[in-house]
Amino acid sequence: MTDTTASTHSAGTTVVTHLHKGDSPAPEVPTEQILAVSAKEFIPLWKENLQGLVNKGMDTLTQPLFNWAGRNSLFPLHLGLACCAIEFAAGFGARWDAERFGVVPRSSPRQCDLLIINGTVTWKFSHKLITLWEQMPEPKWAIAMGNCATGGGPFRTAYSVVPGVDKLFPIDVYIAGCPPRPEAMLDGILRLERLIRERHG
Amino acid sequence: MTAVSSWPEALARLKAEVPDAITGESARPGVLAVLAVPAPSIRRLATWLRDEGTFSHCSLVLGIDWIDHMEVVYHLWSDALKGYLELSVTLPAEDPHVDSLGGVWGGAIWHERETWDLLGIRFDGHPDPRRLLMPEGYKFHPLRKSFELREPEELEVKSRHV
């Protein structure tokens, strides 16, 4: 017995199927025979699919609720990189009060679903930033705040600066400005809320 | 031996007690003196300046790329003399290296790490010869005059565990 077997198809082409040594050639099962499932076998399959259908239905029903809850309680990581962090901090103060939109900075990436990169990212810090991003549970979003995070800003050609944090991981909302005012940061967060509603609502 | 009380006295004793440690002496406003030091005798001179010359504080170590040669400058502060002393070591452009003063003044350790990181001047016998500002694995010494602007792909260090 050889380790390859050849079968001639009706069109006349020869297909060589490689087999392990010692294996017998696999019997060819016609497609019609595979599709023909008896009712006895069908009922358990149908029950499994029903469970999946119920799960999917529950997801469809609860998705808007979870989406509503998630987008109205975005918890950003309390991370300050550069001068944009001052605007970030001011945004959570009494004057702008980002907490009225449900945005509460948290100190652990494991409790966050939003990463606001507010400042210049250097190559040395990029590894730490990726680690923080990977520590955050799904679903998660990222905002590049200010020109440095968006595209490197005035340090774009520097030897030490990442020219745009989207070289490291995907960004959902870019906020321009050097630095952007807290209103711009709030606008970016509200745009992200709209994006979440439209993309996953 | 008693500690020195004035800079001329310190200089006279330095020339007597550490012969051949300095090759030149010049003046600059703001510092007691600028001493040109040959690279092999820097550690001997630094130890004397700390123990006998009352220069207890090394406030700055910096490197200069003069293209045809390299220079390392040390700024030392003396509480007793109320003044700075500047030491200047000239090094060749190819493979510049000088003895580390990290064992003499602990404060020199970070400055020497920075000088190694940005200018590629090696400090022999350094207790912690890592880069300071750039990530480990970075291939360049970016403040050298020969460093040119590069694409970000060249600058990125792929390893995340640094």
C-alpha cells in the first residue's frame, strides 16, 4: 500500500491526497448522505441550537441595557503623562465636573474601560502604556487627548517620542489641541458615548 | 592633615600631593577654576578632591561632542570654599571611555548613566551601567552629532519587558 492515493474525478483531473503511512484511504461520503440527518438525531441538535438561540435572544434584549449603562459610566484610567493631564484634572474639578456624565477616574486599569492618553508618549513609556492597555478588561476604548498623543505634536520627529499613540493600539476618538481645554475633553467623551451607541447599540 | 581653607592653598597642595593629575588650568567666571585632567588620573584626582580638597558634592557630569573629540565635564561643589570647581577630560572620538566616579561621589552615577545613554561615553567600573532615559535595547546614542533623524520604525524597541 502506498502513502498516497489517487482518485479520478468525473472531470478527468487527478487529485492526490496525502495520507499517513499505514492509514487506509478514507471512504468518500456523498454530501447528500451527510445532510440527511434523521429526526432522532435532529432533536438534540435542535435543542442545542435552541439554547444558543435563547442566549442570543437574551443578548439582543439586554445589549441596549448594558450599552446604555456602559456608555454612561465610562471609567477612565487616572493616568497623567504631560501637561494635558492638568486639563484632564481640571475637567474633574468643580468647574467642569466630568462626573455628571458618569466619568469617574479609577486608579487601577482593571476597573477601567476608557484609556485617555493625555500627553507625550515616549518609546520608553510605550511598553508600560501597552501593558496598562492590555490589563484593562473588554469592552474598552481609548481617547488620544492633545496633539502629542494624536500625532507626536511638536516632538513628532524627536528620537524619543512615539509619533502618535495609534502606533501602539487602536484609538477611538482623537482630541486636537495643545493642550485641549477641558470642554474639548468632555466633548471627546460625549462623542465617544455617541460612537458606542451607534457602533454597539 | 587639615582641610584646605582657600582655593590657592588647595591648588598648591593638589600640585604637590597629586603630581601629573592636571595638565592645564584656566579661569572662567562663576567657578574657582577649570582644570584639564588626563583621563587616566581622573579617579585619583577625584578621590583627593573629595577627601582633602573639601569638594564633597559632584553636582554635574556632562558630555560634549566636539565631532573630532569628546569631552566630559564635572562640576564639583565645596562647602568650605563656597565655590564650584570644573574638571574637563578630553577623550578621543572613537570609543570614548573614562573611569567612573560613581564610587567617589554617589551622585555621579545617574549623570554618568545619562552621558552614556545620550552620547555613548563609557564609564569604566560604573556600578549600574544601564541606559537612563532611553529604553533598554535602543540602538542609538541620540545626542551625538552623527545621529540623524530616523523613521519611527527604527526607533521602536519591540521587547515589552524592559
